[in-house]
Amino acid sequence: MYEMCVGPEKTSGALVWHVLAKQAAATLCGQQLRERIEASDGDRARHCPDCMASFEKLMVTTPC
Ligand SMILES: [Zn+2]
């Protein structure tokens, strides 16, 4: 349902892992990623804190 994708962080521009809902145009933190960055570039990237916070909330409210 959700996938991770690498993109620039809103504030710093550093590459971070965002959480992207399938079929959604924007990441959980509201970023619109125009192009997919190859995962190898983001192997050492940290996770986007905004996406992680939203993702945790989603996991709490919609248990599977
Ligand atoms: Zn994000």
C-alpha cells in the first residue's frame, strides 16, 4: 500500500526516504516528487521525519 522513495527533504534539500502512498501524487509530507531517484543513491539516506510521523499515525489508525 505504501512505498518508500528517495527525494529531497523540504527544509535541507538532503536526500531522505519519503513514504509514498500508492496512487498518491504526493508523499505523506506533501512533497511532489517529479522524478524517481535511483534507490542506490539513497541507500544511506535517513528517513523523512515528517513522513515517518504521518506513517506512524496511519499505522495506528488503520491496523492491518
Ligand atoms: Zn517526506
